[in-house]
Amino acid sequence: MSNRITNFGAGPSALPEEVLIEAGKGLLNFQNTGIGIAEISHRSPEFDKFIREVEENMRTLLQIPHGYKVLFTQGGGTAQFSAVVMNMLAKYRSREGMASDQPIMDYVVTGSWSEKAMKEAKRLGGGTVNVVVNAQTTSVDGKKIFNHIPNHDSYKEKFSQDPALVYYCANETIDGVEFSDDLNSPFSFPFNALPEKAPLVADYSSSFMSRPIPCIERHAVIYAGAQKNIGPAGLTVIIVRDEWANVMDSSIPLYLSYKTLVDSRSLHNTPPVLSIYITGLVLKRMLEVGEQNGKAKEQALGHYAECAYRKASKLYAAIKEGEARGIFKVGGEERLKEFVSGADRRGMKGIKGHRSVGAGIRISLYNAVTEDKVDELIRYMKEFA
Ligand code: PMP
């Protein structure tokens, strides 16, 4: 019997136990090479074969169209805040008949992470930042908060005509708001409002591989850290359309350049071998679990989307029920502490809200958090109430 706790943390987050057991074997002996995965050369034929399979499985699961590269790098979402700006501005400058030497970068700000990315673009310079929409509002107690996705009407005539990039964050991990993946919803990303050729950049860090990505083909760059749904920290995945990964100039550090990663097949320098390995095991398992649940490989992600929807619906229903009875509004600091320590005693951890938004509870339901764990949490919530 495992003595592992339930990890509701926002990232790094829970990984499937079966994968961790398998990874333990790989740490001692990677694919019968007699050498552990943390010790083997990233240039060995065995690892090269492995990383190609990781890419293939990711392509299958996400249904990534032809004409896109899948790149593996380090530095997390934070490095990409800078990398996207540098790569996209270089691409803009390389265009013939470039429209402006002060290119505009359009940022859709719906939470703390897109705000951080926008601030980094401002800091780096090389272009002008246009905040298309800023969803920040003031709460009843006077705090500046992000609590909603603006509807489609909010973007009318707000996008620039020829931007170097248009940026958004699909799921704001700190603030708990995300774009709907139902394109008929007014709270989906407003793909139809974009100028036809505007290069779209999306931070998918916290919803990556939990469900299909809508309109992949409309994006120039999609990136995500692995440490939520698919692996340990240390690996960042970039999905980039070919034409946005073929420029290089002296303004881009070699390491942050998409072209460097493309030309070296993600092996310009030593990659995060162990993170790639565990991610590879998670993806393989996702395909298997999908199959066990009657999904073809191409639809395996649908299984995870259904699970995520069920888990979230249950939890929201429990919260709503509590709110209706006035339970989750009363309390304050002391009650909150009591709730967290009670959960802790029951082996449920990682539920405290992000330090930047003050106190509160945050429950993250990544792929490896199983439905029975959500049921357990709901039982505790009711008991506590
Ligand atoms: N974007 C989002 C949506 C995130 O959730 C995070 C991390 N939680 C980041 C960016 C930053 O990622 P990293 O810590 O890997 O740099």
C-alpha cells in the first residue's frame, strides 16, 4: 500500500504512481543499457530514439498539424516570456517591406501570468506593447484581482493591424480563470477577431495535455512547462509553426532562439534528460489509458478532457452547494487555517492559494489527480462545513 499523500498542488504537481515506479527502474537501468537515465549521454542512440518517440506521442495526442516543430528546452514559461518577444520581433524585422521599425506587440491580459509576460515585453523593448484587453478589476474589499475572461465584444477593434505577435495565456494558474475551449462560447479566445496574419502566441502551461488545444493551426507559437500535467519541472515544450522558427539575429541569445532548437533537434546543449524521460513515460501511459477507455490514439486526450470536466463539475457543485448555504463565505483567516490543517491531517496537500493573491484555497485538478481523490476532498469539505 502506498503511503503517498494526495497532491492538489498547482505545480510541480501530482504524477501517476505507475509512472514513478517505472521511472525508478529507469534511474537504475534505462532500457537495458545497464546505465541509468540520469547518467546516460543525451547523444546516445537510445536516448535519441526515446526523445523522438516523446515527440511522436505528443504529436499524436495533441493532433499537431504538419508544418509545426515540437521543441524541447529549459527555462520554463518564464524564459519563454522573453524568448517569444525576441524571436517574434526578429521575424518581424526580417520581413521584406517591414511596415514599422517600432513593431506593436498585442497582449491580452487576463491574469497574473499574462501580466508578467506583458511586463517582460515592455522591459525588453524593441517594440511597443499594446494591451488589447486588461481584465483586472477591483474586488468588493478594494483589492486588484483577476476573476473573469472578457467576452468577445470586449475585443472589438482592439487588435493591432500588423502586430509582431498577439499573446494570451490559456489558463491563468494563480487567478483561476481560463478561456473556454468551446469556440461557440463568448468566453473562448476571440480567434475570429484577429487580423488574418497576426502571429498568435499562447502560454498553455497549466492546461497543456489536459484536453485538446482549440485551433492549433491558428497559432504561431504554443508553449508550456511540463510540470503540471506531464512531467517534472525542467522541461519546456514549444510548438512552433515552421515559418516562425527560421530566423536568427544577434539580438537573440543563441540558447533562446527557436532556430537553434530546430537546427539541433532540441539537442543544442544538454537537455533535461530526466524530465524528458518521465514526460515520455507519462505520454505513453496516456495513450494506454485512452485505449483502455475505448479511445483511439488520436482521441486519447478526449478521455482526459472528460475526466477533467467530471472532476471540476463535482467540485464546483460542492462549492456552489456550500455557498448556497452560506458556508464558504463566512470563516476568515482562522477557519481557513483550520481547513488547511484538517486537509493536511487527511493526507491532502497543496491546497493553499498563491502567495501573490493572499489567503484562500486553490485546488488543482491535473491529470494525475484521480476522481476518487476529488470525492475524498468533497467529503471532507462537507464534513468541515
Ligand atoms: N505561465 C503559467 C500559466 C504558469 O502557471 C506558470 C507557472 N506556474 C508559468 C507561466 C511560469 O512557469 P515557470 O515557473 O516554469 O517559469
